[in-house]
Amino acid sequence: MITASLTLQEQHSNYLRELLLTTDGKERAAYVLCGKAVINADPWDGQPHQKFISYEVIPVPEDEIVSFSAKHITWKTDSFVRALQVAQAKNLTVAVFHSHPEGLGEFSTQDNTNEPDLIQLAQNRNGSDTQILSVILMPDGNLIGRLWISSQEVISLRMIRVIGQKIRLHYPNRGLGVSPPAFQRQALALGEALNQDLSMLSVGVSGCGGTGSAIAIDSLGRPTLNPSVRQLNECHCHFWVHQGIVEWCADSGQK
Ligand SMILES: [Zn+2]
């Protein structure tokens, strides 16, 4: 079975929040053109995987919105056709983003009615192997997405990552997992959610010999390293963890 995931650059995620989470509480929409990597067999689970990454955000112009409220949005398809045109020329995939200002955490009946028409339009214009993504942005910043393969075939995205200064993960049932007993100490130190997040990732550990440094929790419950880690030999790295983020000191790498 094909699986699919989406990676949003943080700058694109920020722009989408600005465009879609407006103060009037009405739904908004935008397109994101995405590049695609096709992995025939994921080395971890052996499944074929399609990995999309954001390339450009295209707003839906206000004058193309036909009607909108807190529960729906309808817009002319002109801008969608323009996005398909660019996507075809640049070998990209169109993702349609819209907001659910009232916090409905699933695709609505209207979404389920409209989106088969969009994928049909996309395939009529750009060819029968054209796919589109559809993503809901929730008021709390959560993201839920799916990939349309044809008007009858749709799969949920197994993961949406936002990558920038921080890494944020969105996947079904995030936060509901319970750690196995073996990871209880880690859960106590870094929070239950971290174990579930790690279980969804393939993690490469790149060590500088800081293993064993004292991990503490700051006043807001974020992991922190105090004092900093400084290697006096080999790579001479020098870093500490501030506000939950690894920060490299200016003299890192210097003897
Ligand atoms: Zn919707």
C-alpha cells in the first residue's frame, strides 16, 4: 500500500497561517506547489512512499472567492487551473490548503463532495497520473492532510512535518500514545509525546560525546542542558540547549 507524507518549510507554514487564520473567523484557502520524491520501497517498512515538500505558496485571490463563512468556502476554479498550469510546467504537485476556523478536526461533508471534482479537473488538464493534496489548517496550527490519487482513491497523509528553526510533527492520534515501560525514564524527563514522536521517525544519532551530560527541565518543562557541553578534543564542539533547542556556541569547533 502506498503511503505519503508532506514536509512544509517553516516560512511556507508561517505564510499559510497568515493567509488562512484570519481574524474574521471565516474559512480561507491557498495552494502550495510541492515537489515529490518517490521511494519505491521505504528501507524501514518496505512500503512504497511518496514524500512531498513545499516549494511555493499561492494565495487564492479574494476576488475569486464566491462565498465563505465559518463553515465553508467556495471559490472560482480559475486560480486552481493557473496553479495546475505552473505545476505541470515545473513538474510539481498542487496542494489545496483550507482552514477550519471552528476547529472541525476532519474533512467535512462538503470537502468530501468538492475534492473529487478538483482531482478530476486536475487529471483532465494535466493527465491521468496527476495527484493533488488536500490539507486542513486548524486554528491551533494542527494540520490534517490527504492525497487524492483519483476521484475514487484517496489516502491519509501519515505525517506532515514543518521544518525550520524547530521541527513540528502532525500525524493522526499524536499525543494519545503511551510509552512502553522501557522508555518510562525518558518519558519522565522529556515528556510522553517525545517517545511517540520518535516512534514515528527514523532517527540518525550523530554524537559528539555529550552523552551523559546532565539533562534538566527548564521552568517551562523544556529539555535543557546545563551547563554547556564542550569537547576538549576531536571536534571541539561547544553547545548547550536553550529553550528546548540546541544552540552552537560561537567558539564551537575552535581549539
Ligand atoms: Zn473543509
